Amino acid sequence: PNKAKKGTTKQVENGTNVDGEEKEDKAAQSLLNKMIHTSLVNTTNQVEVLQRDPNSPLYSVKTFEELRLKDKLLKGVYDMGFNRPSKIQENALPMMLAEPPQNLIAQSQSGTGKTAAFVLAMLSHVDPTNKWAQCLCIAPTYELALQTGKVIEQMGKFYPEVKLAYAIRGNKLDRGAKLQEQIVIGTPGTVLDWCSKLKIINPKKISVFVLDEADVMIATQGHQDQSIRIQRMLPKECQMLLFSATFEDSVWKFAERVVPDPNIIKLKREEETLDTIKQYYVLCSDKEEKFTALCNIYGAITIAQAMIFCHTRRTAGWLAAELTKEGHVVALLSGEMTVEQRATIIERFREGKEKVLVTTNVCSRGIDVEQVSVVINFDLPMDKDGNADNETYLHRIGRTGRFGKRGLAVNMIDSKHSMNILNQIEEHFNKKINKLDTDDLDEIE
Ligand code: ADP
């Protein structure tokens, strides 16, 4: 595929306006999550299934064999290292492969096997002897479309008759040229053009429609309308599938507009809890003293892996530099980095190449690094008005105590204001946070 052209639309997509920033963030986060989830996310929660017809039997599979896939597809699945269906796939795959086709709305966090599931469904439904577009998948950005395209290519490795086309800006085709590829993946604007203005795809011949990353999609100006317009052109009997990592009301309303009579599958996120976590605070007078206290703690924490959160990019950069000057090996995750650079840093941290990761909140939001056992709030999380951001606090700290591990959280206090935030957090979670004396650290060992 060709590179996207520079132009006014791209400007907006890059987040030069207020709306743009928010959504660019979501898409970037989503891409980052895709890049760092090289295996399934651990979950002990059960899936919730809501059937369109509650009287029909509910099928679930424990093996890929039970799905009676074509041999070349089963081979592709095993070649990817999949031994058995993931939690969400156990239920989603039989629904998606049923005859007659069933519509599905599925929600589960990133890394739980949604993409692999709908890719398998698309590949199963294709008739390779027909040289026209049959499966259509839309994603919010060029990069996200490419990621999914890679999965299609990988899973279809032993099924070379099936071809894939990218409907993305810059991939220019002549008006009236007919697409031969059976699977099309692209962004809503270009897909819409190909279906309507340019007539490269005949939407009436589409039998599977996938809308991926619905939550990111609706955060992007125009994508929601474009998606609905595409959906309207498809035949009634076309199978509609929608996937999302989160499910706010807005996503739900959108999902119901584009997926008629759906089955619904939900997998709750692992509950975050402060129960298994020891929380402390350290009293300091300023940033420099916080740094000294951190160095004192550092000796105790390097046995494990730690994440250090700062309020701004500037503080994070400064702190990482100071720690490095002291001879510590730390990684810095910062907002100005590209998604690829961030993915590399997270990957190295996960492999334990660096034991300490310094980051800002915006930068690390939504990332799951499960093996972290120590979290340092160099700055406490707060909202725009300067009040405690309890949700972010829980998300930062909650990750340390998951899957039966015990975690440690240390909060750095250097002002009345930050003490006030700490008190709000204590009150909100109804848990006392004890003072830590950094000259005597026996306590936290
Ligand atoms: P999601 O779309 O929900 O983010 P993915 O389908 O991308 O999840 O899967 C996350 C990771 O887990 C990917 O690296 C994928 O290759 C892998 N994966 C997916 N399904 C399975 C499975 N059944 N067994 C093992 N690994 C899987």
C-alpha cells in the first residue's frame, strides 16, 4: 500500500484541533496495545452472552477442530501458535460461523482475541473462486487497518487463493476498475468512496461486514456517519460484526444502529483492587527532595520492576535524566515518541531489560504491563481542576496487585495540595495510606 498523501484531512487526523487530539490519542493507544499484545491477555472473568434468540442452543467450542474449518485455515491457526480458542473465541466463533450467519456485537479489552476471531470468520466465509470483494472490514486508521491486514495474511498463509486489498487513502484505483480481491480492509472514508463514488466494490455482493475498534471509530469526526452510510449499502442478509474494547453508551447506541438483531458477547476487564497492595506516602519539601527520597527507595525496589509516574512530560524527562546521571538504568516513555518507539520501550521493559520505567499518565493510559510490582507516584494523579483522579490512581496502582501478587505503591508528597489529594484518595477508597520513612526502609522489604 502507498503512503497516505499530505493534505488537509491528514492535518486534522494528526490532531491539530481539540477534537483531533483526543481521538488521535485513542487510535494511537489502540495501536500501541495491538503492538504490545503479542500473546493473549490473562483473564479469569467469565464471558457474558446475550443471544438474539434465547431459545436456540448456545454453542461454545473448546478446540479449533470442533469448528470444522478448512484444513488450510486450521493449519494457519496452529501455525500462529494458537492451541485452543480464547475465552471470547469459545463463544464468538460458533456464532460467527453458524448457518445462517448471525450478527454479533462483542466487547472485551485489547488482547483477548477479537481480531483473530473475526479474521478467521472472514477467511472461512470467502469463496476464493469468486473474484470479487466479499468481506469488508473497516478500522479507524490506516495503521490499525495494516495491523489487521497482517493478521489476515498470517492466518491465510496456507490459503493463498484468498487475496486481500487495502482501501486506504493514497491507494488509488481508477473509477470503475473492479476489485478482484475477496477481502477488503480499510478506513471508512476510502471504503465509502470505493463502494459509492468510484464503484470499485459492489456493496451488494458483500456477505461479511466487520466494524473493528468501534469505540475509537466513533471518537473520530465523520467516521460514525461514514460507517453507517457503508452499512446502509449492504444487503440485508450480510453478516454484521462489531468489536469494541470499551462500551460507553455512545458506543452502544452506534452498535445498535449498525448491527441489527445482534448476539452480544461481553468480557469484563479484570477487576482492579487495592486490597493486596501496600500503600505509603513520603513527605518531601520539593522536587529535589522527592528525587533524593526516590534514590533511597530505589535500592529497595530494583529487585522488582517499577513504574514511576510524573505529571508532565518535562518532569518525566528530567527525572529519567537525573536517575541516569546517578548511574541507574531507566526507560522513559514520553508523549512525543511515535507509537513504534513506545512499543519498543514497553517491549524492552517487559523483557526486563530495564527495571524502571518513567512515564506520564497520558502516555501510559490503557497500557497493561502486568508484571509491575512497584508503582511510584512521583506526582499524584489529578484532574483538570486539581482534584484527586481516583480512577487513574486505581488503574496505576491496581496493576501491581493482580493475579494474586502483592504490590507496593509509594506516593510522593511535596505540598499542601498534594497532601490534600492524598487525603481525598484515602477517603475515596476508605483505606489508610501510611507514612514511609525513607531513611529506614526495612518496612517495605
Ligand atoms: P484483540 O483483537 O482482542 O486485541 P487479538 O486477536 O489481537 O486480540 O489477540 C491478542 C494476541 O493474542 C495476539 O498476539 C494474537 O496472536 C494472540 N491470540 C489470539 N487468539 C489466540 C488463541 N486462541 N491462542 C493463543 N493466542 C491467541
